[in-house]
Amino acid sequence: MTTTIEPAAIADPVVVDGLSTDEYHADRASISSTGLRKLLAPGCPAQFKYDRDNPQPHKKEFDLGHAAHLLVLGEGPELAVIDYPDWRKKDAQSERDDAYAEGKVPLLTKDFEVVTAMAAAIRQHPLAGPLFAPGSGVAERSIFWTDPATGIRCRVRPDYLKQLPGLTLAVDYKTITKADPETISKAIRDHGYHQQDALYVDGIEAAGLAPDGCRFLFVFQQKTAPYLITVRELAGQDRDIGRAKNERALRIYADCTTTGIWPDWTGPVEDIPVISMPTWAVLNETEEYLK
């Protein structure tokens, strides 16, 4: 049975344990960090609304990451290990489809061995291991609160929330193709993880779960052997930028929900806007051709 969280029931900050991932993402009375990021360029409100109203099919490329989350955090959909070398045989495909129908994450045996090795590497890491130590925090806790500036209901779901004496840590686990700092830095920019950081900190503090403030930590792990791990805390200026972007996205969302108008990248204009090449291309080609 699906749990529905009604707006009237969450007028104040609410912390929910045991809410399934599907129930969390299906809540229409609130907006998540992912939703806020989709409202801003290169996304737009029109695309956000379409995606929200038309849920996209399951993406199989995320299965390994979901499985790694389960083994590291101890929370998530059940795994179904399919004992085939690949998905080419019809029997393997049938077992995979049955697993999806049952709400499980299907993995080939070789992929299960990979995520098992990834979880073992996390446990042995001097920084990540203690952060995810069993019993030291709560995994996948759902938090709902109201943004005071716009009255918009927001939600966050920290991977692992650790409430320690005088310190609260929100630990976020991400799998990535390469876990070197330069690649991670670009991923933070490209995926808006600085917005996620800011919103999670704001939500955790708004819910009263961090009386002495909250620190947000990223744990990135490479998906190929030897499954290297990089633990980082975002620079304060980057978090400030993320918070400012969230504030703009919340205003856009509030306007759209009030007016019922969800504009694309152009919006209402009287004249056709001008567009240019990227700045670096303009500079390079000006230097070469317009001397």
C-alpha cells in the first residue's frame, strides 16, 4: 500500500523513517533537489513539468549504483542475482524482467561481485569506513519542510545521517566512472551537486536534526577495480552558489505553480532573441578571422 503524504499533514517539518524510495520520489506536495536543478538551465520549467507528469522508464545503467548503495548503506531495493554471463539469453532477460516486476534490482553474477568488492573497499577505507559504520547513523531518512521565503514544500533524503555530540554529518555516497578530484570537481558542476549540498544542509537544520549545524560530506567511489574512493567536503563559496541557485529555482517553481505557466527556455518575448557561439569560440575565432 502506498503512503501518501498530504500537504496538511506536513505543514511543519517532518522526518519520516521507513518511507520507500518510490513513495519518496512520488510525493507531489514537495520538490526535491533534483527537481530544483531541472528548473534551471540547461533545463527549463516546461521540461521539468513534463518529466514530473510523465515518469520516465527505469534506466538499467543505474542498477549497479543502486546495488552498491544497498550494500554500503544497508537500505534500498532487494537484489536479484541472475546467474548468467550477460543478458543475451531469453531466460536471463525473463529473470531480469521478473525481478523488475517484483521491485528488485537485477544483477548479473559478475556485477554482484563488483558491488560486493566496492562495499568491501568502503568498509576498509580509513575515512569512508567509519562514516558508514553500521549503527552509527540512519540511512535514507526522508525530511520534509517548508521554504520560508516562498512557502514551497521541500524534501531531502540523506544517504546516511549521523547525529553525533555537537556535530551532525550528512554523508552522500556516489558511484562514478573515475574518482580523481578533477573529475569529481567537474561532476559537482555538471550535476549541480553544490545545490544538493546546500538544500540537504538547509533541510536537515530546518527539521531540527542539527542543533549545532550540519556538515555535508561526499563519498565518491570508482566503479572499476580497485574501486578507489575520494571523500571531500565542498568549499563554502560553492555551497553559497548552490544555495543561491536553489533560491532562484524555488522562486521559479513558486511562480509556475501560482500562474500555471511553465515556460521553456525562451518564455514570452516580443522579438526573436539573439544567440551567440560559446564565449571561448567567439574569442578564438575573432582572433583568427576578424583581425
